[in-house]
Amino acid sequence: MMLLWLAALAQAAEVDVVVRQRGDGLPIADAEITLPDGTVVATPPDGRITLDLPDDVPAELTVQSWNHQPVTVSVTPPLDGPLRIFLMPMPGPAEVVVEAFRPTADLTRHVVDAEMATRTPGTYDDAVRLVQAMPGVNVQREFAPNSGDIQVRGSLPGQSRAYLDGIDLPYLYHFNQYASVFPASWIDTIELFSSTFGSHYGDAVGAIIEANTRQEAPEEVGGQVHVNMITLGADITAPLKKGWWISGAARRSFHDIAGESSLQYPFWPRFYDFSVRANHADGPRRSSVYVTGAGDAYERAVGELDIADPVEQASSPYLAYRRDYQMAGGTHAWQHGRLSTAFVHDQLQARITEDTGHLLQRRLRLPLRLDAGADIGDHWRWLAGTELRPEILMTDLADPGPYGELVTTEAPELAWDTDFVGNTFRMRSAAYGEFHWYNNVVRVIPGIRLGLDTQGWTPTIEPRFSARWRVAEQTELRLATGRYQQRPSSPQAQILDEDTTTDSWQIGVGLDQTFGGRLELSVEGYTKALANVFVQPPDGVPELYRKGLVYGGELTLRYRLRDTLFAWAWISAGRAFVFDTTFDDRVPMASDQPIAGGMVLSWDVTQAINVAVRYRGASGLPYTGILGSTFDAAQDAWLPRYAALNGDRMPAYHKLDLHFGYSFFLPTWRLDLYADLWFVPPASAQLYPTWNYDYTEEGFVTGPVFLPLLGVRASF
């Protein structure tokens, strides 16, 4: 047989062979091709190779790669074109991933990567939605007006900050948590710092969310098109020359186009987002420039239509709400630091129909952030940075009268009983530094952050300290404490002329324990002593409470086999109060959630099949009830008489999400089909309370009990 093969080579034909990975069509380097005579040749980096095979003689080629499944093909030259061979990726080993014992200055740091997010039910193919299922994050009713506000460990809306590659975002979620405002396909990791974080973050007494985008240069053009029952979108990435590559993405909801809507509540709001980015990599130096934007719009009835008569329904006013922003910026990173800047245009419009009142806000910002750090010898490391945040805010506020009290969740300024037109310039600046001293057992991290705000010109001084002690090979103790300060939001400061600073001394302790190098257990306790806390009542301007207290504890279990299975479960208990003089006069914050918990489990049964489940449950959040009303002839309206601030509480909330996904690995692209199903018990389906025209009847706007979601994603 060998002699016949060698004789046939006398009349050889050249055959071009291209070896690629099934599912995305990427070239496979160093794939071994075994010829009929036993000769083995390897493919170059582009996966292309030319073979001399006998003319008109069938030949069997065996192609294999260390991380792909081998295949055998039969070919009879000559061929009209290149021979394309696709190899299926080999299932990876069961690599255990342990997230504990991370050497940072932050007491608590939860990390989500792209692999985890795309395999989690309830995320709707969006990585950032997984933040809602993290330990310490308030469990909120999805699709309620305030459900897009991330509240962590008792923090109130506006007390936390969200970053994308070092630049803080105007807002994180499209209306009602549908999706993040930036392309989820670009995400590399998302980090949640629940409290007591290091000096590199500031102007926040709540939590920090940091999203980091992928930085790997693509080898070939790739992208995806995805559609589900809510959105339609696409993204693409393409390499250029000399280390450059570009990316683009866009997404839009489409139910408003189909005409599906609700007079009472916009279950299908309108939103969109887009991003275009150019990247360059040269060794450790990486640069990017980008343009991105997002927008949301909806209308909803101000009152409760279900308990109103036809005349009341016809005369009910509506809230027309719109929020959008555009950003243009760039980042440059090198071995020891990163510089980020952007120009941000952020606009909010809220209008009550019949021209009874409106709020128009336009904010122009030019943030600049510089972070740097390096090792000093074998046991020292320094980190330092600075942040500048110039801002111009233009406001036009017209008092809508009594209707403003019914829309305080979306536009609290409409309830402030005032008219205002004005522009304000504001500059916030800060500098920080910290040192790490460490050995194999202990890491000690002192730090300090200095800030200055042109609103008030009072400097802020925030000392911080954290330490970690490796008690045993699989046991670590953590301690962190520090001061955190935050100035009032710009609209509040501009309209109310308020320059009081919210001050928070925080302390936390934690224990990380790993069992068998696989199962991780984390236990944490924390407390926040607050001063000068602004609380928004439903009937007017924010009220200033001189003191506040937040305390609680969390228990988290994690287990992960990379590319195969991940699971976590958590439970937290805590309280959040404000009070003026004595603790006996305490008032629950709107974020007070005595107990909450959740679990996530995702399992790749095979390379093609994924099943997952997510559960979240918690105590209901507080709200302010109404005792009755009085008629105001001057305004021709019924005015509510409110009960104690945050004295009532929503029912307990439970939600179960199930996910099933199936993947088809086609030669040059991959097709993913998935189905999500959520279940909310009827007793938990209330979204928010509302009342009829004279406040004699209370009702609840309810959400769906069962909601199926089908989706398709094609990747190439």
C-alpha cells in the first residue's frame, strides 16, 4: 500500500487545507494532519496549509489538536477549492475556580464574568442583570418603577456609583431592569464592592459597581445577532492593521413598534442603546476610543385605573418620562496605570399631561480619572490616583400641583412644590493613595482619600484601613473600616440650595473558608453609622435626618467548575434606619429589608445543553401609606393625608427563574436557542401601591405571575 502511495505521488496535486474551529470558524494553529504514509504536518497560525496528494486517488487525512476532537476525512484530488475541516472543541477539564483570598483593599468583592452571566436564568442574555442576584443587593420587584435602582446593604438610590472602564455612568439599567445600558457582549468582568471599599473609590456611601470590557484583540471578524421577546440587537468585532480593531453594537426594544401597551403601566417600555469602539494594543499598552449612548421612554397613568370609574379614567393624567445619554471618550492603560476620560451628555424629561407640570434636566460632564500603582520590593505595593468631575446642570422645573406626589419614584423633584429655572457649574475633585504591606500570612492596607467640591468648598478627608490574615491554608480573616462621604445630588443641591454632606463611618469583618479546595464559605458582618441622611417623603422635599444606622450580616456559599458548573447561595439579614435624636424615634429607610436570600445554579450538561435555575426571595420593602384625604377647593383636588413615613411594607417577594439552552455548532457559526420562564407567586406579584382619585381606596399594580421568554443568538 505504501508503495502504491509513493507511486501515486509521481502525479501529485496540490490541495489547500483550512482547519478551523466549529462554531465560530476561528483558525486552529498547530493542528496535526496525518497523511496516508504516516507523515505528520502541522498547521501554521492562520490554520492554512498546502498538501501534495496523489491525483485521482482517495486519501484519508486524520486531523487532531490537543484541545479539539479529532476527525478523519476522505478526499480525492483535484478539488475545485480549498478543503475546509472543522474541529469541535474538546470539553475542558473540571477546573475548580476559587474566588476567596483576593489581595485587595476591599472587604467585599463579588465578581461575575461573561461565562457566568450568559448561563444564568433571568438575565435575558445580559451580564449586568446578574448583579441583581448578588449577595447584599436588595431583592426588588422586577418591572416596578424603582427596580432599576441598585440598593446594597441598606444604601438608598443615588448613594452608589457605577463605572464602565473607569468612567461613572449616568444610570446602569434600562427602565425596570430590562437590560444594561451598554453591550453585554463586551463585558469581561463585573465587580460589586458592597461596602467598606478601598480608597480608590469615593463620593459614595453605598456600593460600587465596576464593569470592565474585553481587551483581547480578535483574530478574525466575529459577532452575533440576537433576538428575544423584548429586544433585537447585533454586535460585530473586526481586526484592523498594526494592532487596531473595532467593535460596534446596537439594541432596541420592539414591543412599542408592535403597538402593545398598557394604559396603567408600561410593561413594554421603549429603550435603545448603541456603542462603537476602536482599540489598539501594543504589548502592555492598550488604548481605546468610543462613542456610546442609551435612551428610555414610557408613559403611565398617575392614578390607579383599575379602581376608578369610567369618568375618572378618562380624566386621569399621565406621566410622560424620557431619559437618555450620550458619551464620547477614551482610555489608555499601561503596565502601571490607566487614564480614562469622556464627555457625557445626560438628559431627563418628566412631564405630567395637561401641562400641569414638568421637569427638564440637562447635565454636561467631563470626568477624568487617573489610576497608577507598582510594586516596591518583595513586600510593598503602592496605589494612587486622582479624579476630576466638572459638571454643568441646567434645570427647568414647573410645579404640577398634587399630581407630583404620585410620581416621586421617577421624578421626585415634581413633588417639591416649587418652580425653578437655573444653571449651575460644579467641580468635584479627589486624590487617593494607599500602601500594601504583605507577606505569606498578613496583608495590611492603610489608605486615605481627599476630596473637594465647589458646592460648599468644604474638603473631605476619608481615612481607610483594611487587613487580611491567612489563619490557615484554607482560612482567612478580613477586617476593613473607613470614612465615606458624599455630597447631595446636583438637582437637590441646585434647587434646595443644600450643601450638607452625608457622612458614614463603616466597619466590616469577614471570614473566608474553603473546604477541600472546592466549596467556598464566606461570612460577613457590617455596620454603617451615618450622619446627615436625606430621605425622600412622598409629599415634598427630601427630609434631613441627622443620624442613620445600617447593620447586618451575610452568608455566601460558592462552587465553580470552569466551563461546566457554577453555583452560589446566599442569605442576608439586616436593618436600615434614620433618626433625629434618640434611637426610639427611628424611621425605616426605603431600603430596609430585614431578610433576603437567593441562589443560582447553572450546569452545562453537555457542550450543547445548559440548564439553570435562579431563586430570589426577601421581605417586602417599606412604603408610606395614606390614611385619607381632604378636598382643596383652590386646587380642585383631593390631597392625601399620609401615615407614618415608611410605616407600611410591601408583601414578601419570591421569584423563580428557569433556563434551558441548546447550542448548534455549525461550521463557521453557532446558533444558541434558549427559553427562560419566571414564576412569581400571586401573593408576590404586587409591583407598587396606588390609590383612586380621593384616596379612599388603595390598590396594587400587579405584574405577571408566569412570563416565558424565548431567545435566539447567532454567533460567528
